[in-house]
Amino acid sequence: MPFLSDTLSRVKPSPTIAVSNLAAELKAQGKDVIGLGAGEPDFDTPQNIKDAAKAAIDAGKTKYTAVDGIPELKQAICAKLQRDNGLAYTPAQVSVGTGGKQILYNALMATLNPGDEVIIPAPYWVSYPDMVLLAGGEPVFVEGPSQNGYKITPADLEAAITPKTKWFIFNSPSNPTGAGYTADELKGLTDVLMRHPHVWVMTDDMYEHLVYDDYVFATPAQVEPGLYDRTLTCNGVSKAYAMTGWRIGYAAGPEELIKAMRKIQSQSTSNPCSVSQWAAVEALNGPQDYIATNNEMFKRRRDLVVGMLSEIEGVTCPVPEGAFYVYPTITGLIGKTTPSGVVIDTDETFAKALLEDTGVAVVFGGAFGLSPAFRISYATSDENLREACTRIQRFCADLS
Ligand SMILES: Cc1ncc(COP(=O)(O)O)c(C=O)c1O
């Protein structure tokens, strides 16, 4: 009898975490490494949020809380969804978990039966397929090619739907591409979903606030109120408020689903950290002005990276609407050889050779389901980005 579960063999460890770990290891060995793998802002959590956490500790708010969130945070989430998205939810329709990741996982665990299909646009955030597999479902991928701004079309979505489809996972702006669907583009997709009443929508709005130029964020239940009763709107404080380590994510949706998610959480982690929940109340209810200030900085970095990568022959770098990632394709580099004789046969080989030869750590596109490409997180200093892009330019110029 094998000791490890069969389920475990269906999934792989997170490749993005693996890249971050490898970069940290090489750095610890004294190598000159620039890590562009991490998906988190490079600045500190705002002071008002840290103060709220300190006040919570001093006030003794350090005990177990309600399993899926304190009433004050659920209220703040309802207010946020109304304010930013025009969506009306009651606290009973809200669930708070240990990060956006746990929220998505709870929802899949609570709903998937063997053979249930989940449609995932590719490139995708690395965890979606593996979470679906862990929960016993089957991921079904729909490709959004670079020529289409990494977005899928309504026809692509319609073609992927079968009687077994349970969820459509939607993520805009996207990790890894930064692609953001306009309200019109999203309406095309929600029109398809209106024709298939058995399909639910899990929308991961984690990068809602990280948007640039004239792009306006839109979420499915807002664009198509007819989907309200079968949409789980997921979000969190990790990215917009630089709170990745605090581990607070949330979702709003039909009460029965929220109850089912609570049941999963009650038998696994119980409540998310009490202090972090109070910090999240301040994040959502407090001043929001630093989001715009941060976005100016992110936009400048995006433009710097897109500009420098676009100068490379064989690399195409679409301009993303949001998040803090760019996803250049490297079709023109496949088949070339490095000075040390490594043939770039895949984007994984490219990323490995790039790290070994230049110390720049990126994540290969295969990890996100669309090759040949790689992902850069530009949530690091301008200086680091300029140096990293210069090294990438040199590495590519030296290929023959
Ligand atoms: C698209 C997307 N969803 C969810 C998450 C998870 O967020 P959290 O850190 O709150 O678990 C991430 C984090 O990288 C993400 O990129």
C-alpha cells in the first residue's frame, strides 16, 4: 500500500515558488542574482494598516474568531464591493480565508465531483489547474494567444463548454500576462455563459486595483447581473495593499456556496489570523490614495520593461493593461544556441540558461500553459529592472 495519496501524484509544486527559492539559494551562495519571479509588491504595507494591526494586538484581539471572518471585516468587504463594483452583498454572502488562494481552494473543494470540468483560460495563474486536480476535477484549457492580447474569445469559451462544465475561472487583470478584459470584451463572455445556465463563474479579481492608462476594471456579476446567482467574486488585500504575508482573501457569492466553503475551512484551518483580519478592515475602510501613487510607479516600470524587451529581436512584448507582470513571447529565439552551446529548445531551457549565464530569474511560460514565453514580475526597483533587462538584451544578442 503506497504511503502517499494518489491525489498527490495528480499535482505539481508551484513553479513560481520554485523559481523564487532557486533565486534565493543562488543569492545566498553569493551569486549576483536579480529575482523577477516573485508576485508581490516590493514596498511595505501602509502605516495605517500596520497601526491597526498593532492596536488589535494591544486590544487583545488575538483569539479564535468566527471561522470565515469577523463581522467587521465582512461588513467592510460588502462596502467595498458596493463602492468599487456596484455589487450588493450581505455579510452572510461573504467568506474570508487565509489568502485568496485558500478562498479559491475552498470553493473548488466544496463543489467539484470526479469528472467535473473547470474551464481555465491559458496562460493561467499556476495554481488553478492543480487546485482543480486536488479537488478531483478536470481542468479544461482555452488558449488566449498573444495576437489576441492573451484573451480568449466568446467562441473559444462556447466551444469549451460541455454538460460536465461546472466552473469558468476568470482572472482579469491576469497573472501571468497582465491582460485586462474591457467591460465590452467581458460582456461577450458573459453572453455565452447566459446561454449555459449550468456553468458557474469564479472570478479572481486580485489585481483589480493595479490598472494603467485608460483601462477600466470590470467584473462578471457587474457586467451581467443575470450571472449574480452563479458567480463567486473573489478578491483579497495581498496585492493592492502590499499585504501578501498577512494572508487575507475573500469571496462573495450565493449563501449556500459560502456556507459550504465555511464547512471546508472549519475542518482545515479555521479562522484566518485575527490580527490580519483587523488589518484588512483598515485596508478596505481606510484611505485608498496610495493605490493611485503606487500605480504611477508600476506603470513607469511596466513601460521601462516593455520598452527594453521590445528592442530584442525574436522577442515580442505586448503592453499589459494591469497587474505587475509582462509576458513576452520568444518564438524568434527557439532553436538558437548560447555561447556555451546550450540549444534553446523550450522556454524552460531559456529561463534556466538565462539564470545560469546572467543571474536573472524569470518564470518560463510553460508553467503558465502558453509557450514559448516567459513572465517577468516588475514589482522591483527601476534600477533592478534596468539592469535585468540589459542582461536579458545581452543574453539574447549573444545567441546564434
Ligand atoms: C491571480 C492570483 N490569484 C490569487 C493569488 C493568491 O493571492 P493570496 O496571496 O492572497 O493567496 C495570486 C497570488 O499570486 C494571484 O496572482
